[in-house]
Amino acid sequence: MRIQPVFSVRGFLVSLSVAGLIAGCGGGSGNGGGNNAPPPPPPPPFAANFSAIQSNVFTPTCATAGCHIGAGAPQGLRLDDANSYGLLVGVASSENAALMRVNPGNPDISYLIQKLEGTASVGERMPFGGQALDQTVIAVIRQWITDGAIDDRAPSAAPIRVTSLSPVPGADLATPPAEIIAMFDRQLDASTINTNTFVLEASGGDGTFADGNEMQINAAAITAPAVNPMSATFDLTGVALADETYRVRLLGSGASMILDIDANALDGEFSGTFPSGNGTQGGDFEAIFTVTTPVVGSPTLDDIQASVFTPRCSNSGCHSGGGAVLPTVMDLTSADASFANLVGVSSLEVPALSRVAAGDADNSYLIQKLEGTAAVGVRMPPIGPALNQTVIDDIRQWIDDGAAR
């Protein structure tokens, strides 16, 4: 409710006097143009904390379809709510490894700020293809970083859980990752993050992890950064990852296990959705990803055999040949066998189509099965992630070029 003032003659006269004094000052410009003092800076559009920045910038502007979200996010930087903090704060830029994406306390040497302001030495100003952020918005992000880049979200009251993993579980990567980053919902006991509790394994070439031929990958370093104590990094600098299927394991049981700062064990069981766990501390987190490097130049069948058919298709019980029923009847164990079983051979599921119709990738049943557009059956490969589209495009190119042996 607005209270109406009581009229006062004395107050009215005083007001007139003050107004006359102000009008007679001339503003100090010498030309009677009024007061030339600079206007006050605009108020910040939202609070300088992570939650506000996420909801006002990252979520609506960055974590959008085709941009910083999902397995195909540029530079592996996912900026949705579950991933952005863990992939920004204290993490080296993949474009400029000398700089952290967010360096707490130091906005000028935070690569995020350089990309938003257009001063980065590599690549385009962000948001790519859109309008640059207003400087008042960037100023808020700068202030958050200056204040220490704190995560203001309340920690979980449940046992410590895995909230995200980079690379995305089930991803098929066109290039090997430079690091694996696990994110959690509570602060870690950094001393429990080590080679015994953060494990990366290669399948041994068969895509499975139950036959004893797995190989453990040694990290350059395994750390829980002090600037981001709710994350752990498996550094792959200098480690060559071949085209293979890999399994990440974060252990919450056994002689060595991941603990939070209150000595709670990791609640790790993972069923495909985050956060991990079954509500009770203890249990291992496991997820797989694959690396399938696209062919450089014109792809050949030998290239495709080495990068796709051998590691992803010719596993025991799959396209291994010698069987009487699908899929073993289709032998993809060698380039010669693949050629004989694919090119010009009618599909058993859809006889009207050739498995590979030389010169016509769109009407090759192999492509339809790999892209998930076939009218019958499931997308291939049935185990592990789908092939990334760049690799499928290599196979398409080989077919359109004539599917030569």
C-alpha cells in the first residue's frame, strides 16, 4: 500500500530552493548541458554463482542440440547441469593445454573467458554461430571465477555416487580421449583415487570383458584435483589407445575402494543412468566406450576390416563364420571373408537387398543395419555402442566407390 504524503508549505518551498540550486550548477561541462558524470554500471543480470550461471547461460545457450551436450560435444566439453562443473573447473583445455578451462581465481587465464570474449588463440568465439554474450553476462562469469569458481550446489546426503563420466558411457569415439573424468556428488578422499580404484581396461580385441584376455591401461597420472574435489581424472597424455573397446571401472568394494571425505564407500552400481548406485554404499561402477578412428583418405576394405569388422563384428558367437544360423553364417573374420559374404550377396533378412550393393550405399543392407534404419532386426553392432557416423561414412564411401577388394 502506498501512503500519500501530507502536504507541507515549508517542505514545498525547501524543495523549490533545492531544485533551483541544482538547475543553476550547469553540470560542470561549461555549456549548460547538465551533469556529465558517467552513469552507474548496469546491475548484474543474475547472481555470480555457479547455479545461476548454469541456469542462465550454460543450459539455454550452450547445452543445446548439436552443441555442448551428449557424446558428440565439441572437444568433449558437455555443459549440461550434470557435467559442466566437472568438465570446466581445473580441467585443461583440449584446444590450449597450457590453460585451464576455468582457473579458480584467475578469469584472465581461464580459457572459458577467452572463448566468450573472442580473445582465444584457437577457434571461434563462443557461442559458435550465435550472438556473443553481453559483457554484463561475461562480467558475472568473471566474478564467479575471481571468487574461486565455487560449486554452490548442496552436496548429496546419500552415499557418494558417480554423477557423470567423460567419455559418455557407450560412446564410440572417432579420436582417443586425452583423459577420462569421473564426477561425483560428494567431495572425494583424494588418497583413495589411484591405480587400484580407477581402472581402464582394453577388451583384448574381442569387445568383451569376461574371458581373461583384457589388458589394463596405465595412466600418465590419476588425480583428484584440489580445485575440483568432486572429480577424478585419469590422464592419458602420451598413452596411445588403439581402435578397441574399453571399460572404465571405479571401485566401491574390495580391498581398495573410493571413499568420500567422511569415509563413505562409493555407491557405484550403474544401470545406464546417472547418478550411480542402489542407495547403499559399496559397489563398483563400470561403463564401456569404444575408439574407432576414421580412415584418412579413400577407405579400403582392409581399412574397414581392421577398424570395424575385426574388433566389432567378428567376435565369438557373432559374425565369426562356421555357423548354420544368423549371425555366424555371415563370416566377417578377414577381409577376404567379408568381401565374399557381403558384396553382391543378398541379405537373409531382406532378400530384395544386397548386403553390399557396389556403388549404392543407400540400398546396401549393411548400411541400413549400421545406421539403424533396417526394417528387420536390431541395429548393429548389437553389443556396445553404435558406430560413430564418421566411421559409417567411411564404409559408405567404400561402397559408393565400388566396394573393391
